[in-house]
Amino acid sequence: MKSIVKKTTLFLAFTVLALNSFAQEIKQDSTKIETLDEVLVSAVRVKADAPVTHSNLTKNQIAKRNLGQDIPILLNYLPNVVSSSDAGAGIGYTYMSVRGSDASRVNVTVNGIPYNDAESQGTFWVNMGDFASSTESLQLQRGVGTSTNGSGAFGASLNILTDAVSEESGGEISNSFGSYGTRKHNVKFTTGKVNEHFEFAGRLSNIHSDGYIDRASTDLKSYFLQGSYTDENTLIKALAFGGKEETYQAWDGISAEQLEENRRQNPLTYDNEVDNYQQDHYQLHWNEKLNNNWSTNVGLNYTRGKGYFEQFKDDRDAEDYNNLIEDGSDVIVRRWLDNHFYVGNFNATYRKDRLEIISGVSYSDYENDHYGELIWGSELADDTNIRDHYYDGKSTKSDLNVFSKVSFGLTEKLKAFVDIQGRFVNYKTNGLTSKRVPLNVDENFSFFNPKLGLTYRLNNENSFYTSFARANREPNRDDFKAGVNTHESLNDYELGWRLMQENFKLSTNIYLMDYQNQLVLTGEIDDTGDALRGTSGNSYRLGLEIDADIRLSNNFSVRPNISISKNENVDYVTNRDDAIQELGNTNIANSPNTVAGNALVYHPSERFQVAFLSKFVGEQYLSNTDTEVSKLDSYFTSDLNVMYEFKMESVFKSIVLTALVNNIFDKEYVDRGYIYLDTWSTPGETQEIQGYYPQATRNFLVGATLKF
């Protein structure tokens, strides 16, 4: 720990000296900087001309499809993004991958505060019901991107900015209904600026869906509250948001036989086989513009999470439940998580002419209790009480992150970007896992992650960029349970071209993501549906991404994107029939080589829009072995989205009507699955256990929003 403190002290001292040298040149001028709200995420976002591959979505763009589906589903049409859900209808447990990297590799921040679970490194959107309704904008950086708070980005970074301060009072009532008993209800309000300085705003939401999969129901209750103070140079925001979810389990998927019999069936039949969790976030942000050159931002966060999932198990062994039952007893158990997450961020920004420096420090501390309780048993052991624990475990994780980013113009046309980051992580666990296996970890990790890039503006229409970024990442809890305790590393190379014309915008880039000791998905899942990972040695992702926005006329535009990639394990080695086998280069699991999307948009006015959306995802393998039984077929789906706004002059300012038909051509497809390969002895006779997650056929959502 002393070495960490020493490194941190030296780093901060260097940063302060560098900033002080520039501070001597500060002069008041009229240069306008970004809004105070935007500064909340300036430390983790990049500007349009940065040498980082990224996409942005605004509040208006999100609203056109926001009828209750989760954020990963709303991002499905961004380049090289693939979305999925357990229940098949885009509500509840939802997921997204970027460049073939799953959610545990995508670093998510909310107002610059890390959101990924510190232990699993995943993002559970089910705990963020209707959060899109409180999102001002978001930026998805593909690849390593820029330095960000929280666990390192190994596929992408998603930076979310919540609602901005409103100048005027207002509110809205929104209701939507659709297939599978889906409904969303929310109420929003804002006082606008009171006494020119204060604003209070909030949202209450309830979303329910029965799910496309039988009994895969979801009930989400959420809230968002915000109080702010602003003057010319100050923004202080206090936020509270969160909610409670209850979701019937569908994370085991269904077998190939069940898929053939009835693709909507759910093998689980116990009435209360549910996931029940509450998560609340409290944030305080203070942004201060000291003058036209300097600004600072302080962010504090406390997150409280507590909940369980309940399961019925028959014919159990007593030793698996700490001898609280007799052998052969049926049981009902609850497995709990009880956690606290604290974060403190500070960053300072200096801007002058063509120079920008952002330096900061972030520290987080995570505490989690894992335990299982017996709530019923058909044959209890003597002296057993209901709610006795059959396992207990504790874990803590601290994460110190220091960084400095410099962007400066070498010439009028050439701009350089340098970003250095140090991360210092300590992870400790003790006690038992749910399988009553000891898990005692005490590991420290120190990472140095440099990034640098160049942007060359050839003229007003054409610019080119190139970048290199290094990332390192510690194992997660499941990795440690599997015996993995070494970190993984990534070198990310990007080369891009941006074309900006009045009616034609094009972004294209080539990337090479070169991994060492990458923890790739094995194709298997654990008993909570989480994907298991294993070390693949060396591996890489090499791809081309093209994203365009073409205005065909005043009323028509088309927005295609396509990603073509090669994702390979190099000289992959596996245990085959109890012997180590060398398979050569194999495809990385769950990594389609082709992902394409398109939006054909008819917009005769700002109040009316019709969009025809299409998505193609190429075939992919569920394991890293390239076996035919692990291959998942490609699929192509299309959605139709219509939005019309009626302007009013009486009680309401406007009424917005929205309709969305998903999978309009009624395709039966599976976008995700898992596989366990038991033996490989005889070709064509491979024994395997397969699971699939079928997605909904044609379905619809319609909604109305009353704004006042």
C-alpha cells in the first residue's frame, strides 16, 4: 500500500506542477466553454474531433423509441452493438456486447461515477428501470477509448449524462402499452429555475411485462430526483435515483429440444422463482468555473444495494446446505447480496487556445456480504430454524484511479492527444461460496494505461485520426472462483477517417485489439446465468467499421452502419477428453464477424417521423472450439418506429404519440446461448448440453406523452 501511495503522490505532484505552469498564463477572455452540465462528464467523454472511435445519442433521439425497453435495446442500432434479453422482449435482464465484448468488458459511468458492479464487473440494467427517461445524452466509445473511472474498458465505454437543469417549469405524463402485457407509466416534473438559481426535478416510473418467455415477468419501480443550484460559474447537483425490481427467472434458457417443441416455454415452474433486488444511488456534484481557463468538478456517490433470488431445489444432499436438511430433502433457498459502494471523484480542467488539460483522481470502496438462507425444507435437520444461513462470505474492493489527459494543437491542422492513467486495485474475499467452497482472496493490482493519438484535419470536410491505447484489467469474482488470478492486457490500435458534408456524413475506422491473457467466454454459464470465462492466451479482434448518415432529400435520410471483423484465439489450447489438445487458431466465442444496421427515416417535419430499422448479425460460435454444434445461426430483423407530436395551445404544450413494431417480419431467431461440451471422442457423436435464448417474434408498443 505504501508503494501505491508513493506512486499516487508523485503522479499528483507532477500534475499539479504542470497545471501551475499553465496557470501563470491565465488571462480573462470571452472564449465560451461547454455548459456546466456537460462538464460533469467531460473527464470521461471525448469531443467530436478526438482520435477515439465513438457514437453519441441525444435525449431527442432516445425519446423516439423509449417505450419501456432497456438501454441496451435502445442502443441496438449503434455500430457493432448486439443486444439481447432473457425474457425475449427487451425488458428485464438485458445485455449488450460491443465488438464481440460482453457487458463485463463495457465500462459504464453515470455522470462520471462508475456503475458496473465492482465484483462481477457487469452492468445490471434491470436495476435501472426507465433510466432512459432521465438521460440527457450518452456516448459510446468503442475500444479502450479514453481513461475513465471504474474497471478498465476492454470492449467499450458507455458514458451517461442525466437530465440537464431546466430553465422553465414543466412536466409530462407518459403511458405506453404493448405485447405480452407490457406497460410503462411515468410522471416527470421540473420547477424550472426558481429565483434564477434553484431547480427541482423528478420522475416516478413503473414498468411491467409478462415477457415473451412464459412466466418471465418483470416488475420495475424506479425514481429519479434532482435538486440543483446554478449561477454563472457554479453548478451544484444533488441526485437520488434507483428502484426495485422483481423478475421471474429465465436466465437458464431452454434446450434445443424445448426450442423445437415450444420456443416460449420456461422450464421453471415454482411460483416464486424470482430475482428481487433494490438499488439506490445518491450523488453530489459540484462544478466550478473559476475563470475562462479553469474549471473543477467534485463528485461523490453512495450506492446501496440489497436483494436476493429465490429458488426451489428438489432431492438435495444435506452437506450442500450445511446439514440444515436431511439427505433427499426438497428446499427453497434465497441467495442474498448486501452491498455498499462509495465513490469520490475530483478533476480539474485547464483550457487556453488550442490546449486542454484534464487531470483527476477517483477512489471507490466496495463492501459486499454474500449469504444464503434456507426458507423452507421438506425434511429439516434437528435444531434447524427457517432463515438459517447455509453459507456466508464477505468481500471488499478498493480502486484508486489517477489520470491526466492533454489535448493540444501542434499546428492548425494537426492535433495531438495524450492520456496517462494509473489504477491501483485491492480485492479481498473470505468465507464460502454458494457451493460451500472456501474463497479467500487478497490480491493487489497496479496498472499503467497510456493512450495517445493524432487527428489531422485535411480540410473542412475531411479529417483522419490514429491512436494507440493500453488497458489492463483484473479478474472478477467468478474468475477467482475458477482459479484465475492473473490480469489481462490489451493493446488497441485505431485508424479512422471522418467525412463531414452538408448532406453526407461518414465515419470509418479500422481497429486491431491485441489481447494478452484475454479472459474469453467459454460458452458455459454458472447457476445464476452469468457467462463463465477462461484464459485464452493471445487473441485479437481485427475489424472495419463504417457508419454513415446520408440525407437523400429534405424529407428522407438513411443511416447505415456495418462492421466486418475477424476475432480469433491464437494457438488455442483446451482440455479434450481429459487430454490437452492444441486446436490452432479458433474463433472467439460470442463474436459475430459481421454486424450491420440501417435506419431509413422519413421526416417531413420536426413533429413527424417514420423510421424503418434493420439489423443483421452474422453467425457466431458459442464456444472457442469451432465445433458445428456450437454454431449459432445468423439473423436479420426489422422494426418500424413512428412518432408524431401535436402542438397544443390549452392545457398541454403538446401530445406525443409513438408506436414501435419490433421484428415486423415475424422472424423466429435466437441471438444468444451457451454450450457445455462433455466429450469429443467421435465426430458427429459429440455430447453436449445446449441452452438458447429465443427472442420475441412480431410485437408492438404504443405510447402517448402529455407535456405541460
